[in-house]
Amino acid sequence: MAPPEWKNREQLWNAVETAEKTKDSRLAREFVVALPVELDKGSNISLLQNFIQKNFVDMGMCADFAIHDTDGHNPHAHILLTVRPLNENGTWQYKNRKRYLC
């Protein structure tokens, strides 16, 4: 489980950067996902949070997301995932090449 202070994205990504040893380390993976235009903002947020929880957080990853819909016709989200998973006590594990998509 992630430390509670990582709910602040600045603290999360500073911790990610601190965990890496080389200057060219991969810190995150980014995904862009389309959201249904038929759903309201609250429903899209709930849908996205459930998707992230089931597919990434439950596997030990930390996720940070932002939803964009500037013109009202293209709701989508940018998701950043940590490359290193966390173990049960909240410390970083080794990177692995596991596939995290369903």
C-alpha cells in the first residue's frame, strides 16, 4: 500500500525519481484512454477510477491521472503509472517486464 503522502502527485513523482539509480531510468508509463461522451463527468471519473484500480493499483502500481475534455466532444484521460510496483509494506520492488494490460 502506498504511503498516504503520495496522494500529492509532487511527492509521489519525487519518490519515484529518488528510487532510481541511473539518470536515464524510465520513471513512468503513460496511457491515453478515451472516455464515453455519453457519460457525465462524475460517471467518467468513477469508470476511470475503477479501471485503474482493477488493472493497475491492485497489481501494486501507483497511478496518476488527468481528464481532459476541452471541446465537450472528446473526453479522454492521461494515466501515468509507476514502472516499479510496491510491495505490501509500501517499498519499491524491482522493475519487471510483466504486462499490466488486460
